[in-house]
Amino acid sequence: MMTSQKKGIGLILLGITMLVFSTNVFACTGGNSNATIDNLGLLSFIFWLPTLTFGVILSCIEKQN
């Protein structure tokens, strides 16, 4: 397995983790939410799809010699 494929799989897992984290942050109800966690959830929700897309592209690239 090439290095770009390993990085791609890692980015795919990171994108899925970001989606799960952001949905958990936005589904959390309560008045005692931390502003830093809210902002981190917002950024995770914004960037999960580009991260997942870039991971798929990296895992599909084959190095030409």
C-alpha cells in the first residue's frame, strides 16, 4: 500500500470522525455548553466534507513511474 493511499484512508477516517463529532455537538442540549467546543463543532461541520473528498482522491491516486 502506497503512502498516498495510507494518507487517504487516514483522511477518510478523520472526515467521518469530524462528522460524528459535529453532529454530537449540535445535538447536545443544555445551557452549559463551552464556546470553544461549539466553535470546534462548527469548524468540524464545515470541513468534514472537503476532508472526506480529499481523502477519497488521495486513496484513489496511483503513482505512475
